[in-house]
Amino acid sequence: MLYECGFINNDAGHASAVSNVLLSSLAGFAFAKLRFRGRDALLVCVVVTVMVPTQLGIIPLYILVTDLGMYGKLSALIVPALVSAVGVFWMRQAVEENVPDELVEAARVDGAGLLRTYWHVVVPGVRTTATVLGMFTFMFAWNDYFWPLIALPPENGTVQIALNQLAAGYYTDYTLMLAGVVVSALPVLVAFTVLARRIVSGVMAGAVKG
């Protein structure tokens, strides 16, 4: 059961991480370097949503997922996590600090469109920050318990739900439960080990400035 739930966690985590990096960096590029009507007001609305507790949106989100026929499916975990307000604001700050206006203007003078400017100018400048965002998004999706408990049936839940079921019986097999905890932590440890250098450099990016 834990093995099968791991595939659900893995698929949801990877999809959320990739979509968050892509959509957040695109939105961050738009907020940082493009000029359009209502940009500042829209950015304020995005930031304000960060202050809204997740629990307040659970019931409307559950109704929406149910009406769309996604309840009990992997899409119920992926679609609500495609992009986050924190990721948009974080990538906006990264683009603002690491991508000079002169580079964007030079790309436009050379005839590059918005998508080409994004791919060849913005992405190289925010690669480290995007890696950190992807890692944090994957960790959040992997460790999330509250929403998967609501959106998925217990027999088709995530690793965290399976671990809770291991500890919820009349008799708790601590050996089995702790073995499950170790196995559930391995993907995050492996990902952090592979991306450790970029993650640390991304977190410490602003520490030596000023």
C-alpha cells in the first residue's frame, strides 16, 4: 500500500513542481518586466491571497473539485497546486533582481518575442531560484496530508495517509510504521542531495548583498 501511495505522491509532486516553476516564472516575468494596465493592483491581489489561511478555502475547493468530477482522482491534487501566490511573488522578486532591464530591451531590439525573451534571457537568470521553488513545491506536495485526506479515498491516498493508517489500528507496529517513515523520507532526501548546492545558493542569494 505504501508503495502504491508513493507513486501518487511522486506524480503529484513532480507535476506541481514543474507547473509551479513554469507558471510562476512566467507570471514573475510579466509582473517584473512588462507594463500593462492594472499590473500593480493584480500583484497586490496575488500577495493578499498569501494571508488567507488554507483552511478557509477547503470547502469551496472541495465543492469545485466535486463539480468538475475530479474527486478521488490524481487531478484533484495537481490542479489546485498548479501555481501558488508565494511562487509568483518569489519569482517576480528573482526576475527583478537578477534580470536587468537592459537585457530585456536588448532582446526586444534583436527581434525576440516575449516567449523567446523569457526562455533565453529570464530563465538563465532565475535558474537557481526556480530550482529552490521546485524543490520546496515538491516537498510540500509530498508531505501534504490535509487536502489529500479530503480529496482522495483512504484506499487510494498518499504516503502520509498510509502512514496514519499504520498508526491508527488497535495495535501499532512501530517497526513497520518507522520503516514506512524512513521510506517516505527517502525521495526528499535524494532530491535535496542532488540539488543541495543550488538550493543553498538560492536560499542564501541575498545574504551577501548590500
